[in-house]
Amino acid sequence: MTVLGSISHTPEWRITVGKIAYPEALAEMERRVAAIQTGQERELVWLLEHPPLYTAGTSAKLTDLLSPNRFPVYRSGRGGQWTYHGPGQRVAYVMLDLRKPRRLLPAKDLRAYVTALEEWLIRTLAVLGVHGERRKDRIGVWVEDPAQGEAKIAAIGVRVSRWVTWHGVALNVAPDLEHFTGIIPCGIQQFGVTSLAKLGIAATMTEVDAALQATWPDVFGAL
């Protein structure tokens, strides 16, 4: 079942209830990106969850897939390395036309786009009571986990086709963190992963979605 977000933003907001198979999501993103490129459909922010799976970005090393038979494995075509997706993780697939400038984002600037996604997540975490940070040498959003020190709470992996973005971000709300042990997430061994639940934040997915929508205009503008 798909529910349209109630906040009147451009782009369209879509929240899908239930687990979406990864190939189905890829096909829909590819279709929507083509429609955005030709001006037939609006830009889209699509919030969803996947069943447990591993995805490989364009820089993924086979040796970083530690449990190849545990969950389905997909080549994604996005940038980055290995990522886990699964229940309790909010995935936001963002399909924007980068030919248009945004509030904190100049036109046709991919590096600034990734930084803007990080800023969006950091502001979202702040609404939920968590201090998130970026790292100059590591893409994603990082927090201090009392149990393990510095840990990653949100991953970013993007692809751009004729200046229209797809793929996006994954925020760990309350996933099974043990599932991440089947890969070396993003090729980084020295730091762990964490979640809102592990940090003691009992946020529902609805509350996370509301925070994502509320902070979007601060970064990308309400066009």
C-alpha cells in the first residue's frame, strides 16, 4: 500500500508501507528518473523499507562480502561499497533534477548534493534528539555510541543519470544490527554501525518520516 505524504512539497513525497523488493524499487526508480528527465513527472522522495539484503556499489570489493549466502545480494549501480538494507531501516530514495539550484545546493554540483544529503540527515537526527556529524574522509553520518564509540548511523549512496539523481540514504531506526556483520559496511572496518534504538531513541518510523519531511525545506527548499 502506498500513501502520499500530506505535506505539500515539491518534489512529491511517497511513503510505502510494507517491504519493497529491491529489484522492484530499482525498476521504479529507473522509470521515474526517465520521466523526470523528460519533464513528464515530478521529482520524488520515496520512503520505504526493504527485506534483508546486501547491495554492492560500484566500488565494492568481493572480499568485503563476508556472508555471501546469508541474504540476497544485488549490484546496485550506485556509488560506494557494500550496504545492508532491512526492516527497521528507513530508506529514502531521492530523485531530483540537479540542473535546478536549491536552497543550500547549487545546480550541477554532485559533491554539494552529497553534502546536502548529509546535512538533511544531521538536521533530522537533531529533531529526534541525536547529535550527528559528518567526516571529511568518510561519506555518511556518524554519532557517538556509548557502547562502541564512533559509529555510523546513516549511509549515503547515489547515482546520477543526465543530472537526475536516484538511490539516496539509509537511516538506521531499529534494524537488527547483527545483520551488518555479513559485510564490511562501506569498506570501513575500524568503526561500527548503530541505530536510533541502540542509542535509546524509541522513535517510530512515522516520527522519523515526519522529521525527514520537516527538515527537508531547510536544506533543499520548498519549491
